[in-house]
Amino acid sequence: MGAPLELSRRARRRKLFGLSLFWRTFLLLAVLLLGSSLGWYQLFRTLEYEPRVIENARQIASLVNLSRAALVHSDAIARVSLIKTLADQEKVRIVPHEPGDKFDLFAQNELERRISGELVARLGPDTIVATRVNNEPGLWVGFGIEGDSYWLLMERSRVGALLGGPAWLLWLATLGVASLVGAALIARLINRPLKQLSVAAAMVREGNYMRSRLDEEAMSTEVRAVNIGFNRMAEQLSKIEQDRAEMLAGISHDLRTPLARLRLETEMSVPDAEAR
């Protein structure tokens, strides 16, 4: 009882979780392609993106130092002109840091904390790096000049495009869709010869030998060899079936001829016409 029950359970499990060859190949290729894409993404992030972002942070620190030095060594009138020039040409705003300013620190993830640490290391321990001040987004760097506190505001993109932003998500989604489409095409290409072989085998099982021929000019040598072998097998089965039909027809004829002669002799041997 145990063995049949176990076989029945296995059969139900195969029926429940069984997948066709196409879907198995598709899923395996999809996992492989998506895994490779994620691996390349992480490799790019580690070897290319993060070092570039840190280098941009160093350039921002140099910009803050140059702006601070220019403001320190300029009088009040020249300072106003310098601030206006920075805003117009460099898209950099310098505004006073008020005690009541509300800000969010630039430390939402490990990379932002590294950038903040790089700026603090180059600008001094009193430096504040924020991602939003008084609900205005951007990259805010707080620094001091002769006892006065200022904010230097610049675009967030100066430190590098945010990974996970709309552009990155669009690229990743496009890459994922392209990977799935490619996996489906490859799986279909691999599954097509087996599908054709399955259809041809069904035709042979039904006795349609002439309609079961497979392509003997296939590109793949393995598929071509299988198709040629299947066609030869179908031809031999067709010949065997034809020979069997001819043999049965001959046997039937040979049986009918003696029986007809015996019946005729029997009828002729009876003298009574009514009994005959």
C-alpha cells in the first residue's frame, strides 16, 4: 500500500508543479539574465559610481572653500556682487543660516553618509550637510565665516545622479523587460524542434506517416540528426504497415479462394435444388 500511495503523491505533485520545457527554460534564462544584470549593477555601483560620487564630493568641498575664501577677502559691496555672480553663473546660492532653520541631514543611506563624512573631513567638524532646508530640496552645505553661519545651496545632481531615481528605475525596468523578452525568444527557439517532434510523433501514433516528416535542413546538427533519424523511422514504419496490409490482403484472398471452391463443390454435390 505504501509504494502505490507514494507514487500517487508524486504524480499529483508533478501535475501540480510540473512545467513545460518552454517555461522551465524561460524561467532559468530569466533568473540567469536578471541575476547577471543585478551583478553588473552592483559592480558598476561599487567600482564606478561610488568613487565618482566621492570625487564629486571633494570638488564640492573645494567649491565651498573657494566661495568662503572669496567672501572673507571681499568687502560688503563686492560680497553682494559675488553672491549674485555665483547664483547666476554657477547655480550656487549662498544664504544666511538662521537659528530657526529646519533641515534634514544628508544621511539617508550609507553612500550619503560617506559623502557627508567626506565634506565634514575637508570643511571642518562644524560643517552641516543637509538634503532639505525649510522644505526646500537640494544639497545644502552649512559653513561659517568669521562667526557668521551660511548655507551654500546647489543642485543635488552635482554630487551624482541618485541611484534609484526615476531615470535609474526606468533603465532597470527596460533592462528587465529586455531580459525577459530575450529569455522568451531563446526558450521558444530551443523548444521549437521538440514541439515539432512531439507533433510528428503524435501523427505517427495516429498512422499519418506521410504528414509526419521533419525538416532535414535544420541549422543545428543535433536537431538535423534527430529529424533525419525520425523520418527514416517513420518511413520504415510506413513500409512495415504497407507490407502488413498487403500480407493480410493476400491471406484473405488465399482463404477466400478455397472456401469458395469448397462451397461450390458442396452445393453441386446436393441433388435436391431446394436443399441446395
